[in-house]
Amino acid sequence: MDATTGRMPVLYLSHGAPPLADDATWTAELAAWSADLPRPRSVLMVSAHWEAAPVTVSSTASGTPLVYDFWGFPQRYYDVTYDAPGAPELARSVAGLLSGSGETLHQDPARGLDHGAYVPLVEMFPAADVPVLQLSMPTLDPHRLFDLGRRLAPLRDEGVLVVGSGFTTHNLRWFRPADGPDGPPPTPSSEFDHWAAETVGAGDVDSVLDVLATAPAAREAHPRTEHWAPLYVALGAASAGADVAGSSVIDGFWYGLSKRSWQFG
């Protein structure tokens, strides 16, 4: 943790699918990343897999069942549990920050963590001893999500780790199990990944927000932008600092998809 400000960093990570747990390289990368982070008081997850308006938070009660929002996988992936403590204090803080802009925060008491949240958390905080709250994306509009992140930025000074969980490229037509996880990525995936590495690394927020107009192969890399959109929230939360340039912590490809992930601050 920054010894002067006590401010937590912000993360955007590519969260994988349930079989991420079987990838020894990627799970080791996530574990090493979390080991280098200051220990958060709580985690606020913004996952590509929860779009709901108005802005809504998940259950704050421990023991709420996970959301197994995937189909056709072996049973063992549906047997995964992650019983992290609830985060009612964090929910109250989020509500207070949003109310200052005239927005009311809703809560879904039956909503557990979806796989965009718990799959990476199982690898990063396997003891499930850090309180976790999930926040919905009320829109895919880049500027509105960036503004939402900016309003959440003060949470960083309360020891909250804000995490945007998506995928740097996400076109499931590229997913070919027969090629294996380490097969060569399609050219559009590698082109977009190269652009993303340079653009996010330079802190070029305007280009990131206007991804469909500025990035090569953007509409192939993201036929729909929900897996890129959590980055907007992360950038907004990071903008409270002096520098929004992202540091690539994880890179490479998994079944043709870019798993590049960044840390801000």
C-alpha cells in the first residue's frame, strides 16, 4: 500500500471461464499478483456478467449461493463454492457516494457472485476471507461507466480494491478447444491486444473510451463490448490518482483470447 496516501490500486483483469482453474500458468499468475497487492479491507467487483439498471449491488449476507452463469460444463465446475464474508459496510459506502450525484443504489439480496467475480477471486484470495461486494453495470456507455468509476474512487482510500473483471478480447467464435489453451491467437485478437497494451499503458483514456473507432479489429475482438466495459469503471476509479497509465501484470492468450490484465496506481 502507498505509505503516504494509503490508497489501494485498481485492477482490470481478464477473468477466464470456469476451466481457468485447470490452467496452472494463469492460476499461478493470479496468485502471484494478489501476493504483491496490499491486503484489501474489502473488494468491489464489477463483472462483465452483470448488467442491471439502476445500479445494483449483490447480497451483503454471507452464504448467498454463487451464480453459475454458464452451461454445458462438467459437474465439478458447478460444485465450486466461494463463501466470502458479506460487505454491508462497503454497500453503505457505495450508496453514499452515489447519492451525492442524485443516484439511488438498489440491492438484490438474492444475487450472489457470478463467475466473472468468483473465478478469479478463488485464485487470488483462496481463503475467501476478504469481504466481497459485486456492483452491476447499469449501461455499456463508456462515459457513464467512467463517471461511475470516478464516483467510486474515494473507496480506494478506505482500503477497497476496485476490480473490473472482463476479457481483453472476447469473441467466442475463436474458442477452439481442439487447439488447446496455448494455440496461436487469431490475427484480430493479437492486433487488438497490441493496441490495448500500448493505449492503456500510455493512459490514453479517450482512445480506450472510443474503442470501436480507434482500435484495430475492435468489432471482431468485441462483437459486444460488455467484456471491455469493466475497464471503463476501473479507469474512472483510477483517475483519482495522478496517473491512469496501466501496468500490464498478465499477458498472453488463452484459447485465442487475450488475457491481458492491468494494475492502476
